[in-house]
Amino acid sequence: MYNDLLNYFPFRYIDRSIIYQLKDVFLEEDNYVQLKGKILGAQKQGEGRKQRLVVKFSDESGSIDLVWFKGIKWVEPSIKIGAEYLIYGKITAFGSKRNIVHPEIEKIEGKVVTSIKLQPVYHSGEKLSRRGLHSKGIEKLTKVLILQISGKIDEVLSPNLLSEYQLLEREKAFKEIHFPSSIAMVKKAEHRLKFEELFFLQLRLIRQNISTKSKTEGYIFDKIGTYFNTFYNDYLPFELTGAQKRVVKEIRRDVATGMHMNRLLQGDVGSGKTLVALLSILIALDNGFQACMMAPTEILALQHFESISSFLKNMGVEIALLTGSTKIKRRREIHADLESGKLNILLGTHALLEDKVKFKNLGLAIIDEQHRFGVAQRSKLWRKNKRPPHILVMTATPIPRTLAMTFYGDLDVSVIDELPPGRKAIKTLHYFDSKRLALFQFMEDEIKKGRQIYVVYPLIEESENFDYRDLMDGYESIRRRFPLPNYGISIVHGRMKPADKEFEMQQFANGKTDIMVATTVIEVGVNVPNASVMIIESAEKFGLSALHQLRGRVGRGAEQSYCILMTSYKLSANGKKRIETMVRTSDGFEIAEEDLKMRGPGDIMGTQQSGLLDLKIADLAKDGLIVQQAKNAAAIILKEDPNLNHKMNYYIRQELIYKMKERPNWSKIS
């Protein structure tokens, strides 16, 4: 289909109007250059598969070898000694010499020296190249296509949008992106095509949000009664932050309208999301409804159960925990109490999704760390009632604003962007492996103060055996330095049985051991206020998001806490950047923005949730301003013309219908 070729964009351009001299180009610039000069000689070197063609090329300022390892029988006959050529390629080093491997060469005929236009360069691969679809081949095909469909590329944006955002016409944008007349026009073409891509993405998400609110009737929670007021006035453990109060008001406004709530709650580690979730649950209870909260792991579900049970212990609220480990007898009791309405709150894991779990009147469903659940899984929770419950989605992974607007464009977004008062900032330090003795002394000093310590090792699936050995070696060295009976050490890793893992975690949580040696299994779900030190071994192997999550395991008590990043001296540029970012800031949203720039949105979010982000030209790490423009434009158009029936929106409507046929839309399920 010609659309695929039209939307296969160049990743860079060759400026064929610039000719360099050899004396002016250097290896470290890593540039592709164009040279003009003469061929002085050519010879084959080596035998068989190691044979290569080496051509001596010279301009007025010096000489360089041109080398071909493939296609020698076609290149050699075209080489004319003493003739003038244009050469284009990347200068590299071979031993002490500079050379250009597989350059493009063009014999200069008469006075025509260069083309003034920019030449597109396309990504290709070995399979494509074998079929003639190397960059040059793709360029030729695209040139033919552009000529064939000239005057036939329909505009899909309204004249108002083109005028307001000063966008190129669609056909001109495609011509300029593939065969630009100048760098300035490349930028204009890119801007137009990025805007178009993001505009239709936002249009779909916003329409879905409007549709969900208007067509999905929600339960009306119009009472703030005994449960909420009693807890707020008598049992609230500390004054809510301004951000928490704002978010609670947003949730109260949503559930009182009669429209279905579909809200994302973002909050950094330790910002108090669970307390906001509990207040939302109490609103549901005040209005005669049940509530549930689903977490991705048993550890996290248990943590929620213990903290919420503790908060409500004197209020006569019936709470239960349902996980894969729940005994059959207890499961039957929970099922019966849910259906009778005796049970007010159910907390648990994906066990909540089982068909046997039936509520009498589920009014609010809270999903924690929602990106860890598949969309189809979450849809089961949606269908637990005849009418869908209000949905509150929580995440402790701060999401950059541009990413939130795109991944969660169909949800209303609330952000808790301040920590509870009195918390001390965690001090983050970077130690090289050579400071191991100093680290051990620091650990001893903290333990003498009555503190506890995490030591975390990376776990990479591709080399699980190696990393397991790495963890065990570390455990042995710590055990030698901190021997029994003076010190207690827990160890947790993925090879342990769940019961053994839980026992070790509880030993640490109850203060019976001083040091927890673990893999990233403790990234979420362990809350030990007395733990004041997080040591991350081989920190360069972790992404920024994981490092920030691990750091959040400490700093939960009143004492000063520390995060120590241990690395080798061999750090990649990205590894160094990650460590520097962690030492510089503890702001989760700033870290998330940096992570987005370094890794891209796919890596941050893991598996894409709905297939919406099949972006061909836009880059969420760089195009935040265009995302905002596209979102504003889509919102204004849908406010004025919800069904896109106006004449000026005809082409927008047609393009949207076409795009919606391409794939199913799961976005209604939060």
C-alpha cells in the first residue's frame, strides 16, 4: 500500500551542495562527508572472502583510501584512474590510516559538480538491501510515488487548523519531508506531519473520554456521611497536604455527578496515594456501596490490607484480603460475604478477577500500579456489575506530562506533587567499588543507631544464573563482615518459594534482621519505616525508573535516610547520566522526564497498553509542545462539534473513521 511508503520517512539528509577538503574533516566528528578529487590508483588485496578493493583518492589537501569488501566486480570496472569524482561516505580508521568504506561515488561530467538539493537517507537492512531496497532504492521508489500521486494527496486537517498553527498543506509536507528544498522546509514538514499524527491520536482519546462519561452512567455518590467524617475528624493520622486535598475534591466532584469516573492518580513514592484511595473508599461506603482495590503482587496487596485495616480498626468496617494464597475455606467465606453485602472492602491481587468473585453492589474499583495488569484482565473488573463501578487508577511511577497526555489521554489525571510534611530528603551518594570498606563501616554505624539496611542486586533475565551468583557472592561477603549472633541478615530472590520469601521479608519488617540482601523483588511492596539505607549494587545496570523506585523504599521514617549507588569505574555515557541524575534530584517527575529522553516511551511503560502509540514521526521525548498544541486543538474542535458534523470538519471525520478501523480500542478500560 502506497501509504506505507509515503510514511516511511528519512532519518537524515545529505547536503550535496557542500564539498569538504580532507584536511578539514576529523574522525571524532563521526560525520558523513562529500569530497571532490581524483582517483590515483586501485588494487585488490587479500584472497577469497577476505578480498577487498582499495582505491587511492586525493584532493588538493591530502589523500585517503576508499575500500570495498562487497560488490567489487561491479565497482572495479567503473573506476577510471586520473578521473575526477564526487565521493560521499563516513570517514573511519583502519590501523593508523583513515579510510571510507563502501562510499558513494559519482564521476564528474563537464561542469555539473553537485545537486543543490538535500538527499534523503532511509533506514534499511540486509534483507531489504538484497531486494534493492537499500536507502538509494527506497529513495528512487519514493520519488516515483510522489510523482504518481501528485495532486492526489487529500488534506485531512481543516483550513482553520492550517491557518491557526501555520501548518504546511499535507501534500507539500510529504514532498518536503522526502525531497526537501532546504533544511528550513524539512523542519516545517516535520512539524506538520507530527502535529497531524498527534492530533488524530488525541482526537480519538478525547472522544473516548467524552463517550465514556456521557454514555456510561455512573453511580451517584452524593453523600459525605459517617464513615468519611468520622475517619477524617477522629482517625486521620496526619493533616493532608494541599495536593491530597485537591485530589480528594476532584474525586468527590467526579462521583457526585452521575457520570462514570475514570481517573488516574499519579503520585511519587511516599506521597500519600493510599490515604487518598481510602478516603475515596469511605465515600463509596457512605453511599451504600462496596469498594475493592487490586494490586499486582501479594506483597503489595498485603501491605494495603494491613495499612487500611490499621486506619479503620475502630470503625466497624468489614475488610478482607483475597490472593492466590487464600485458603479455600476463607475464599468461600469471602465470596458469601461479598454477595450478601456484609463485606464492605475487598483488597487483593488478580484473584479479584475470578468469575466466582461477585459483589452485591460494587461502586468503586481501585487499581494500583495498573500498567502491570493486562487490559483484558482489567475489563473483567469492569464487568463485575451491571453498571460499571467508578474507576480510580493509581501509579507510583511518575509519568512525564507529555506521556500522561498520550498514554492516559482518555483518563482524567490527578497528581499528588508534594510529600507529607516532616519528611527528610533522602541523601543519594555514588560510590565506586573501591570504597567497599568505607561502605561496610557506614553500614555498621547505621546499624549501631538501630537502623536497618537494604542491599539490592540487579536481576536480568537473560543472565539469571550469573546474577544469582552475583547476589550470593555479595551475601557471603556481607555475612562474613556482619556475622551472627551480632547481626541478622535476610535474603530474598526469585528462586525462593513464596512462603520462604514472605518469611524473610517479615523477619526484616519486624526488625528481627538488620540487613536485607535482595534482588529487585523488593522494588514495590515493602514498607519498613526503620530502614534508612538503600544500597544498590551495580547501579549502572538499572534504569532511572527502577533506581527511583528502589530509593523510595527508604525515607519513610523520621530519621535521615541514604541511597548509595555502587558502580564499577567502567560507566557508559548513559550509565553515567543516570547516576548523575539520581544524585542531583529526588523529584520523580524530573527523573521521569530524563528517563523519557534517554529511553523513549516504550521502555518506560513496558508493553504498550492499547496499541495507540504506533508513532511514525512524532517523538514524545522531544515533541511535548506539539503534543500540547494537538491536544488543545482536538479539545476545542470536539467542544464545538462533538460529532464532527460541521462542513469544515468533514475531512477530519473521514480520516478519524479510517484510523479507527485499523485497530480495536481498549482504552475505555482505564
